[in-house]
Amino acid sequence: MPAPLDEYPIHQTPLSMSRVVTSDKNFYDRSYFNALDQGSLDSDDSVFLVSGFGVYPNLGVTDAFAVARRGDKQWSVRFSDALEERSMDLKVGDGYRIEVIEPLQKLRVICEGDDADGLGFDLTWEGTCPAVQEQPHLLTNGFRPQIDASRFAQTGSWSGVLSLGGDDIAVTPDTWMGSRDRSWGIRGVGDPDPAGRLVDQVSEGFWWLYVPLRFDGFSIIVIMQETPDGFRTLNDATRVWDDGRIEQLGWPRVEFKYESGTRKTLSATINMTASDGSPVVVEVTPRTGIALHVGGGYGGDPEWSHGQWRGRNWSDRSVYDLTDPAIAGRIPFGVSDFSASATCNGIPGAGLFEHASMGRHDPTGFADWSSVAP
């Protein structure tokens, strides 16, 4: 049967829009958002929110999540449902939906709360710079593609109400900002694929840096990926001016300061070059962190993963104590997103700091999976 999207002249293959061009079960189509209060980044009561929505056509699943942190607590809410058809109706069951008010500029994201101590929100996103297409993202483990995807990213501001732990927090665009991305392609989703030969070809490591930041009049978006020997397989650094100009910033060099005995980043300096040859130096300080694999469904989450079938109109909610040794012990073995304060050549700004350094990475001196900073 045709899909509703077949009414529109948007086809790129002879297939109906009810199908994607590959039969790979790992095909996905996802939105990601984060929100932070730039005025309270230094506060112990600072709130950081991450949320996402995904569609998995070859699994017949759609799902969404939201994770928020304040203090030593992390709230999580997850939704999953059957994907009956591909359409422009962006929702999961009765609990989560996205309304596209103005494509590439303005969205409304709604997560229904459930009780006095839970997490819910009704927030409107407005881009403060144009959305920018990133370089294609390809990650292989030997012969096998693990990620083969396209993405665009954007910084912006938020307005609305965030309910967290019994408090209704007014979200105003003068201080609440963040970033979002849209990605689609191949990425491990649902139940794991059989390991097969990869049992005998274990990855030596994974190194990744993603830093979208907002400053007065412009945004900077840096995305990098390297193999264990430091060979860079993804390099994309741009300055996106509010008036629409996009400036490439060359080949970033990054200096990290890690907390002794860990791989937790205390600060990072990103050295880039403007189109006129002048230096662009960004200093980043991570603030409140969310462990994406603690209730968020990202790799290593033992409770739920994106695209996993949980039945129709399924939802689940949790509150985690990050001081609990059982939870704290999991955090180093996955990716965390951090709200961050920053400067660019002395100009103050803020945004997201996402860094994964797992296993061997020669440029930073980590020899294997057990290595930590001195």
C-alpha cells in the first residue's frame, strides 16, 4: 500500500516512501535535542536536559526518550510504539510528540509528565543560526560499517515549561539555549546483531568529539573522530554566522585536561584557523553531565536501547541516584553529554560538550581500555 508521504514529490528511489532503500535492520531516522540554562551553569542546581525521537522503518518501531539532571539525580522517561506507516506525524504513543512549526527553524517538543516527582515538558525551539550539513559520518569495525549516516546540526534557544521533580521551571529564550541534530542512515539499533567474526576482531578503541557552541552573533560546530592510532576519519569544523555565512575552520587541534585517575575532561582547548588565516581559539569547560547510557538508551544501557521492540504504547520512567555505587560504576563505560561554558577568542558562550575516549588512543597517551590520566 502507498504511504501518506507518497503524495509529495520527494521520492529519491523507485520505492514507495513506505520503504527505505536498504533492507538493513539498522536503518534509523532520528532527532536529538539538548537544553541548558546559560545563566546557571556554575550553580549546583543547574538543570541539563537531553531528548530524542527515532524511527526505525525496517524494525517497525518508533521511540523517544528524555533525560534530565539536577544535582546528583538523573530523571529518565522512555516511550516506544509500533510504527504503522512513515508519515509527518512525529509522535510516540500518547506521551511524546514533535510539531514542525517552521522547517529547519522552529519546532515544538512535548513530553507528557506523569507524577509530582517526574519529568515532562512543553518546549519550543527556535534556531539562532541556519542548520548546517555536517560531513558524512562513517565508522567501521574492520570490514563492517557500524555507522554510515548524514547529519545536520543547529544551535538555538528554548521557551516553555520544564517540569522536574515537582518543580515547574520557566524556560525563557533569553537564557535557555542548546543544540539539535537530525541524522539518518545506518547505526546499530534494536536488538544486537550476531557478532560473528567480530568476536575475534575486537575494537581497540573509540575516540569522538562533538562540540556545538553558541556565541554572540555566531555558532561554532566541531565534530571529530579518530582511530586508535590518531588517524582522523571525520573532521568538520565550521563557524556559522547568524546572517547565514558558513566559514570552514580547518583542521582542529585539541588539548585536553583530564581529571587524574579518570578520562573525565576538566577542560579542553580547540585551536582552529579562520578563512583569513587568523587563529580561532575555543576554551571549553564541561559543567553538568548526563550519562546517556543511564536511562537514555545509548550504547551500554542495560535497561533499554533505541529501536528495541517493547510492545505497543510502552513507556517507562526512572529516577537515578548518581551517588549510588551501582550507578556511578557504570558511568565511565559509556558516552556522557555535558552542558558547557566556553569562550571563543575571549567572547563568552555556551553549549554542548560530548567527548568519548574509550580504549586505546595514541595521541592522548591511553594505551588500552584500562588506561586513565596520570
